[in-house]
Amino acid sequence: MEGKRREEIAEEIAVQASQLRRMAEEARMPFLGYLAEMVVLEAWREASRERDASEEHGASGAAG
């Protein structure tokens, strides 16, 4: 994971967790599917936070 930004890592986690959620649902494991979905939601939230933070730093850097 060296060299990747936190936003990219969070997005990758979201995608992989989504695949796990699908597998759990197909195997009729609803609780595991639910847990994987929570990971998906939190990973996208984290990616969004990272994106917002980098945009704020970029905007403040351009203004300063």
C-alpha cells in the first residue's frame, strides 16, 4: 500500500468489502452481509473525508 493516498486505500477497502457483502448474501449469511455493508459505508465516508480535507488544503495553499 506504499505510495497510495488514504483516499485511494479507503476506496479500495469499500470495493473489496462490497464484494464480500455480495458473497455473504449469496451464501445466505445475512449478519456477515450486514457487517460487510457497514465496512463499505464507513470506507466511503472515510474516503469522502480525505477528499474534502485534501481539497481544503489545496484551496488554502492556493490562496496563501
